[in-house]
Amino acid sequence: QVQLVESGGGLVQAGGSLRLSCAASRRTFSSYAMGWFRQAPGKEREFIAAISTIGGNTYYADSVKGRFTISRDNAKNTVYLQMNSLKPEGTAVYYCAARFDPYSSGTYYNIGDYGYWGQGTQVTVSS
């Protein structure tokens, strides 16, 4: 079991930046592949970014490529999502997710690939 707690959401103007954090409860955080998803009102949850357990491999949705950066700090049991050049359509609840995946360089973009989810943090981008 791993518990995830997101933070860093808020209100930002279009073109601005935010950095989301997701803190994990387990010291074995380094064995988990991590992902970020978002869900806008009335829409399905969608993939944003993923990072592998080892090797630092990353994968992004086309909609955020070049603007968002996922990273992890295993010493702090935390994964980050740096979001730049935010757009109003980025208004959503942002969730981090974890998949137990030791010694793997894989990245995952399907909701069903992840077994653990945080409670989400609201990001609102005003135009």
C-alpha cells in the first residue's frame, strides 16, 4: 500500500506556471512508476505525464509536451509536475498515481496501469 498526497494547486492566469507535488507514504517509493492525470468538469480523466522507476524515462501527452515536466526525488518520496504556459483548458483536478514496478524503465499512460491514486488538487487557469 502506498498513500499519495498532492499539493501545489491553485488559481493562475493563462500563461502562468505552477508546480504540483505528490508525496508518497512509503520508503519504497523508488520502486513505483509514477504518473499524473487530470479530470476537467464533465470530462473523463486523462493522462498527462509519466516517469519510470529507473532510468528517468518520461512520457507526455501531446497536449502538454514542451510545457509540462515530470520529475521525481526518491530521497523525498516525491514526484513533481512543473506546468508552464498554462492554458484555460488546463483547468481540472490533477491526480498523481503510482504503479509498483521495481527495476523497470517503463512508463504508463492508461488509468488501469496504476493501482494507487491521490485525492487530487484543483488547478484553475483563468483567461
